[in-house]
Amino acid sequence: MRRINFRAIIGYLVILAIIVAVVMLGINVAKEMKNNKSGGTSQQKLGGEVGTTSKTVRISIDEWVGYDTLLQANGGRKTKKGSINDRNGINIEYVIENDYKVSSAALIKGDLQGAGYTVNRFAFLTSKFEDAKVDVSMPFITNYSNGGDGIIAKSNIKSIEDLAGKKVAVPKFSEAQTLVEWLVANSSLTADQQEQIRKSMVFFETPDEAAKAFFAGEVDAAATWEPFLTQAKTTTGARVLFDTSMSRNLILSGVIFREDFMAENEEFMKKFIDGVLEARNLYKKEFTAIREMPMFELMSDQEIIDMANGADLCTWHDNMDLLTDEAITMYRDMAKIWQKVGEKASPDKASSMFTDKYVSLLNSKYSSMTYEDDDEDAFSDEKKQQAQNIDNKEALMAKTLDIRFQPDSTVISEESYPMLNEFAETAKILDGVFIQIEGNTAKVPNADGIEFSKKRANSVARYLQSQGVDSSRLIIVGNGDTKPKGDNNTEEGKAINRRTDVFFKVVGY
């Protein structure tokens, strides 16, 4: 009978215990590394004392110059020692991802806590988040597109209305597509004409491909971006029909976050927004951080500056306005457009898609801060006169408003308020153009129709001003009965002639 060596057995057991302990430690370390890489689940609250974090927050952004200040505050894609975010005690990793399908899936999974999107794209993606039962909202808007996106066209196309019957190149499911759709929907084109334009669209994968089709003579117009807008200005027979300097609000970029993450990390949200606002001073001045985006890696400083001129950064005051007004309107309009082209969207949920809660936490720091106006004479008297001299047929867009007034009065009837409120929202979106308001009357014997119609046009202007439309953009004209569209010998014709025509006019194009 073999003798049992208990000492050896004990030794083996000790060694086995050590091996198990090492394996378990390795598993735990691997899990921790994975959590650090992914940011953990979005429900994970940031640990540590105020001003410190135990987790890296991961946010995706695409290669757009308007996200520059996010990287500037961070010192690059990962928080660098001495950066604004480092000093504020927050730790962020920016993931460069141009495919919205990839970034939205990662946000739903919890591998990301936030993602940068335009409001246009946000309206498109919301249904995806809803289906996954993941609540998200946008607490901060980083920038406006200011001339970086637009529509180029043959030189004989002077207005949005002129696109009827033309072939328009459009990058499908893009911000450019919503830009065309929005302008067409808010023009004087009939529903049938709008549908005709939609059916005549030629779809491409990218704005670059759409522009190349235009310059090759394959289409009459194209929705695209820089540098093709500049190229159109110097190409014979081509012009820029529209760019986002005429309507900065049409393409707004911001960052959305998971609601569960924001609810658990209020202090982080405050410091994140504060850091981006502080980094405004580095825009167009410091280029190391943005060169961590592959697109900008080999660009010269001047090339980056030129691209940055197409995006205006949003201030704290801008966010306080946008998050409670124009951004909501823009989201709602974009969601309706996506529905119109057959996509699932939720325009009725626009108000819940934005929150000013975290921007408001910085009220004491930024509310009294003022900024220089980059273009103080944009709506000068001289330019206003130039706009008035533009033929109405060459206005960017036109609208006819059926505004009712109290009998023989310049007082607007309350039944017209909803229509004027809706028009005011359109006017605020098209914030870079003049608005010419023309009053018209039916033929009234022995009456000064010119002066009366001008007073009515003034009443419309005052109402728009009360709704937030800048009065320096408004041009008032009284036509009296000099521009009839109906027969003044019939009551039906007279009703047609009692109208208000509105023209959106652009100076310098």
C-alpha cells in the first residue's frame, strides 16, 4: 500500500489556489480595461470626488470643423494633461466616426455616452433610439453651418421656385437633402410642383458626387458643400443659389447624450459644456488638437481657417435661445421632411429632444458675457436698399400670406395669428436674408390704397418683430391696388387682391 504524502498534497493545493487567484485577478483587470475603453454602461455614475472621474466618457464626432472646440478643450482625442478638461477634472475620449449608423448603434449599446450630430440627422435617428428604448436629448449646440453647405445651380436659376421642372442632384439621407426639401416646402411652389421636384431628384451617395454631376452638365442644380460652392462662383454659367450663410439655423450641429447618463452625471455635463465654451478662444488660432482628426492631419493652418469660416461657433446665449426655440422648430421641420420622404420620424416630440438644463447651470458665468458681432452691417440701410432694388422674380423665395384684418382697419384679426406665428418661425430660420413685405388691396374708389396697404404691411412687420424677427431685416412696401391678381369686379377677385406678398431677398449673390 502506497503511503499518502499529505505535505505534497497541501503544497499542490496552495499552488492551485495561487493559480486560481492569479486567473481571477487577470479576468477582473481585463473587465476593468474593457470598461475603461468603452466608458462602461451609460448608467455608470462617474466616481471620485468633485473634480475627478474614475471613468472615461466616450463621445463620437465626425470630421467636421465645427467640433473643433470639443477637441481643443480636451487637448485632442484623449484628455491631455493640462488641457481645459483636465483642469476641470473630467476625462473624455473622442471617437472619430463618420458613419452615423455605427455611432448610433454604439450609443444604444452603451459603448458611447454621447455623439455629435446635426439637428437634421438627429431628427432622422430618433426613431432608432425609440425602437431601442434608449432616451436621448441634445443639451448643447456647438455650431451653425455658415456658408459651408448649399445649392449650386445654372445661372438662369434665380430662385427656389425656378427649380420646378429641373433635375436636382441630392446626396440621399443627408443634411443636403433636408436643406433642399425645407426650402422647397417653404417656398411659393404648389404641392404638385414640390412633388415634381422631388420626383426629378437624382440621388448620389455623397455631396462630392452630386457636385461633380452638376459640373459635368448632368443636372441643373446640386445640393453640396465646400469647396464646390466656391467653385460655382468662379465657373461660367453657374452660381450659388443658396448657402447656409443665408440661414445659419438650417444646419445646426450639437452633441446628444443618453438621458440616463446625464441624469447621473450633472457635474460632468456642466464641466463639459463649460470647457467647450472656454475653448472658443482657440478657434482658428490653435490647430494641434483638430489635426488629430485624419481629415485635417495634412492641412495647412490657412486651409483649416478657410474651412472654419464656414462654421460659426455657438455662444452660451445662442444655446439658451436655440435649445428653447429655433432648434426645436428645426427638428420639427426636419422630422416632417423625413416623414415626407418615407422615413419614420417624430415631429411631435421635438420639444422633448432638447434641454437647456445644463447650459442654465452656467448662467452666473456666461449670462453677462458679450461678443463682438462679426458682421454688424449685414442689414445696413445701404444693403436694405440694394435688397429692395432686386427684382421680386429674383428673390430667393416668395410667399403669399392670406392675412385677415379687421374691416377697414390695419389691425390684424386674431384668426391670422397662427399663420403669422408659423411664418415667423420660417423667417427666424432664414436669418441671413431680408424680408420684403408688400401690402396689396382691392380697388377702392376715392381711397389712398398705397398708404393703406403700407400701413397693413407695417402691421405684419410689427407682429413678426414681436415674435423675434429682427426689424432691421424688414422692408415695407405698399402696392395698393397696382398689382392685382384677381378681378376687382368680382368679390372673389377682390378677396385675392387683399393679400400680403413676402419676398426673401439676398444681397451679394
